[in-house]
Amino acid sequence: MPAKPLIEIAPRQEESGRARGLERWKARHPQTAAHLEAADVLVDAMRGRSSTWTRVRVNLEHVPEALRPAQEPLDPDYDP
């Protein structure tokens, strides 16, 4: 079991795509998003062999378990 309940939202090269993906996720899960703190949105720089991209993850530890959504397909889905 992971130390923190994390879900991945939006791996993307462009910053605007990541932000839009996160906002769409929040719109689908408004009750969950209301419990998030600023530090619960994690943005990680990732590096591949020939490109870099960023992934957005959400830490759900401050969200009651009954309101925690399952991992969904990534939005947008970027395959480096």
C-alpha cells in the first residue's frame, strides 16, 4: 500500500495542457477538490531519453476516503 493516496492527472509537455487537465478533473470531482490544500497538487518534472515532460499528481490524504475517486484515464494522455 502506498504511503500517500496519490492519483495522476495530467502528464504533458506544455504547461497549459497540464493546467487544463487538472481543472477538468476538479470540475468532475468538486467535492474532492474542495478538500485539497495547495501542497496536495504535486507537479514533477520527468525526463526521458529525448524529451522532458511534467506530470501532475493529486495527494488525497486530506480527502475523506468516501470522496476519493479512483485513478482515471490520464487527461490529457501524453506518451513520452
